[in-house]
Amino acid sequence: MITPKTNTKANKSTKRQKMHVKKGDTVQVISGRDKGKVGEVLRTLPALSKVVVKGVNIKTKHVKPQQEGESGQITTFEAPVIT
């Protein structure tokens, strides 16, 4: 007898949560490393209950060179924060 797995992503409900903020809203961070920062919502991720806010939760990514003779780069981007 085969039983379905219970801890897989496929079995989790995909019910969307209603977001209390939307793209273009101005929000303030109330906890964490960026506490007190104010920024504009660039993108919402309702399935993950996260938002991307301009100037908040900045991460750096080191990118390897794509072609020979080209130098690598360090790029920065806003990572999502939990709502």
C-alpha cells in the first residue's frame, strides 16, 4: 500500500492570503536590522506572505565573469521581507 507524503509542497494548500499592502504603498519596517526604515513596496508575494521594499533588506550577490577576460561583479538587490 502506498501512502501520500504529507510534507511535500504539492500537498500544501495554495490558498492565497489577502495582502494588507499593495504595490506603491509606503511602509515602515517595525523590527529587525532595518527597523525604522521607510520605503515603497516594489512587489508583493502573496503566496509567501512577503513584500519587496525599496531600500530595505539590501543583499549583495557576487557574479562570476561570463566570458574570458571579463571581470566579476558585485550586484545589490532588495530581498523580500516578511509581512
